[in-house]
Amino acid sequence: MAIDPEFEDNYEEVERHEGHRVWTPDGEDPTEEKQGIHGTHVAVDFDICIADGACLEDCPVDVFEWVDTPGHPESEIKADPTHEDQCIDCMLCVDVCPVDAIDVDPSRAGRI
């Protein structure tokens, strides 16, 4: 199951993490097992991210950083879009993600 590209309509913003928004489908605070989507312009679904690192390796402007997510069933770390404001919309991260956990949309709110 891929990230919901309509998450801005289907999810609610529940908090901020490292300067970016965090969204959950039920508007509840994230838990160890359900962490929601991090970012807006560059959005990563932490619930399906398997932390293979392809996005970190291929991003030419270093949008992503590892963040610890202990207790999560998919992986204990995630690729966090900490520097999503640096994104140049090349879509390499979207192309290399093996589980389609990333969506980049330059028209989304939060684009700088």
C-alpha cells in the first residue's frame, strides 16, 4: 500500500517534528506503531517506510535524515524529510522508494 497522495484532505495535522508537519488519518497523536506522514511538500509515510536508505543515498540536496523510531514494526529508523524546504522536485526519492512511502508535490501547502 502506497502513501496516500491526498493526505492533506484525508489526514489531520497533529504536530510538528523537526520543523515539518506530522499528519495522521484519525487526528490522534502518533504512537510507536502508528506514526503517520511526516512532511508536506516532501511527505514520508512512516507507517510503511522500511528504511532501506535509497532516498538518503539518491537525494542530491540531502532532504532526508535518519530518525529513531523504536518499537515500530517496519523499522526502528525512518527517513525523515527534515530539510524538505531544500527539495528541488527531482523526484529521485519517489522513484527509488521500494514501498512507495514517499510523495513529492510542489503544489502542496508548505512549499517554500
